[in-house]
Amino acid sequence: MIVSDYLDLYASARKKDKGWILDEIVVMTGWSRDHVRRLLAQLARRQESPPSEADRRCHREGKYSEEARASLERVWDWSGRQSGKYLAAAIPLLLDSLERHGSLTAGRDGYSPSVKEELLSVSPASIDRYLRYARSCDFAIRNVSTRRSHAPSADFLDFAGGENEAEPGFFVVDTVAHPGSTLDGDYAFTLNATCVHTGWVFTRSIADNTPERVVDLLQWSLDEITGIPFWVNAVELVNACDGVHGFVGSWAKELDIHYSPAVKDHQRDRLPEASRHQHLVHEYGFVNRYDTEEARQVLNQLWRVVNDRLNFFTPTRKPIAWVRDSAGHRKRIYDEPATPLDRLSGAGVMSPVQEAELITYRNSLNPARLTAEIARWQQRLQELTRPTR
């Protein structure tokens, strides 16, 4: 170390000579004079007497074991790589499901009852801290920080609020195009419906954006088994086609569903604009061109498992109020994270039989298997869009 080479000279030098010694070290190291002076003083104290046990700086042992950290990283990956505040809320549900299906077994890969206790007690801040390195390597396929819907209009939010605030069934439906880098020709579209109160999502791809196909898909989404398991009270459709808005408006009127049309420019769905929006359709399905029947079928297989992950294992937060901080700035207040199924159960709009069926279905799902299926369908999408030689 450069500083230690000057220690004896600095200690024996007169006060006026110590200045040029400090200057010389500063020039060689780029450190400040105060920093160099502190280092020299510390080295001098160590030479005078060895540090006592009280003064010796000990390495701080981590609160959580290495086995718990390794298990945390696996659970984080199987959860869809959620941030700490969401993963902490989802861990009890995830551990129960992973244990039920054998993905986490005591005595295998370092997992044990004591490790489970550690995972159940870990805080959101600790989760983010322990996963810092894993997150830094997470650039290829993020699947996190995904927007579930287009921002609803102010009029639609007003209609969904007030006396309707606690009632599910107010959906924002995005029409997402898959043109790749050009809007020329025919290509697939994906409709993504998101309940603004519960975060429940329904996603499905269709061959084109014709009014008939859009209405048929919306009608199919009302099926409680294959679609949305609760009644739809209102829909705000984001679509670029006036004809689609006319057809959907007539369909909604017949079913006594409040309808709000919103215009969209599908230029936002092509490259490079789409890469900045972080919509779940683009994050999971990528910003590629899909214009074949096989690609559409693969997309729908992907949306099936993505919706299961988001609806049953991915908590969301809901804004509940505005407050002012100590500086007088407005600050948004959110409720505690909860999964869409938990929010739906808390709303009390389902019958006991229907709620039991959804819980039974959730218990049949393995988050680790969902993650593997998502990766498999994403790989197939990449293969379909890879240029042939």
C-alpha cells in the first residue's frame, strides 16, 4: 500500500514537512488530503498497539443462512421475479404450493423447516438486498414491472369509483398489435382485459382486429369457466378501429354493460416504441411480428399460464388516497399487496361454491411448473420469429 511506505517518514517529519508528504500521496492516489491523513493516523495506531477485541471490527454474520438465501432466489424466480414488497406478501402462498407439488422438499437442495421459517420472516428490504446480484443479471427476459393495462380514462375511473369502488367487474381492455417493426400486412392482435379493482387479467390472441372477432372474444370472455369468473359491469376498450367500437358498443348495450370507447394508435405496438411501455403482453410475448396461425396458438398457450401466475400468485397494490408529506408534496397511498383472487374473495361477489372451485384450482397449480411452461412457450415464440436461412 502506498500510504504505508510513507508512514515512518510522515511520523518522524516536522509539521511543515508533513504538508509536502500529504501532497505527494494525493498526487499519486487522487485521494483527498483528509482521507490520506486519516489513513496515516490509522496505520500509526495499529503499529503502536494491537487492537483489542472491543475495537476489532468483526465480520457481521448475515441474519439469514446461505440455504435460506439460495431457496429465496429459487422462489423469486418461480414467482416471476417480483420485487421485495410483493414477494414478501406472496411467500406464504408460494411456499405452500411449492411444497404441495414437491418443488420444495425438506432435506433436498438445502430446504428445511428452519429455512421455511427464515423465508416467512424475511422483510421486503432484505429480499431486495439479498437478490441484488440476481436482479443485476436479469436483463434478457424480465417478466417484471409489467403494466397490466392501459391507463384508464378519468371518466371511466370516476364511473368505477364512488359507490362502485368495492365492486369488481370494471375492465380496461387493451388491444395490442403484433406487427413487429412494420404495420404492413396482416398480423395477430391480443386483447388483454384487466379489472381495475382486483387486478384480475384475461388475455387472448386473435387473428386480426375485425369487429366480429373482437366481439366474439369478448363474449367468450364472459364464460365463468374459460374466461372471467365474475360478472363484467363495465368495459373501456382501447382500440384504433371505429368499426370495432361500434360493434362492441352494440354488444355491451344488449348485455347492459357500461361501455367506454378509447382511441389507440397501434404505432405504439411496433418497434421501437413498444419496447418502452413494459406492457405485460410485450414483456411476456415480446415485441415480435406474429402473423401465422401457429404463432397465435402458441401465444394463447402462453397467456393461459401467464394469467394463472398473475391471477393466483402475483400480488398487486391498489391506490386508496392522496396525502401530503412533511414538505407539502402530494403522495399516493396504497393498500397492502394482495393477489387478484384474494381481492375477489374479499369483495364477496362469488358464491361459496365458486370461491371453493377457484381455490381448488389455485391449489392444483405449481408455480415452478408455470415458470417452466412460460419459458417453454416463450422459446417457441422466439423460434417461430427467428429468420430462416
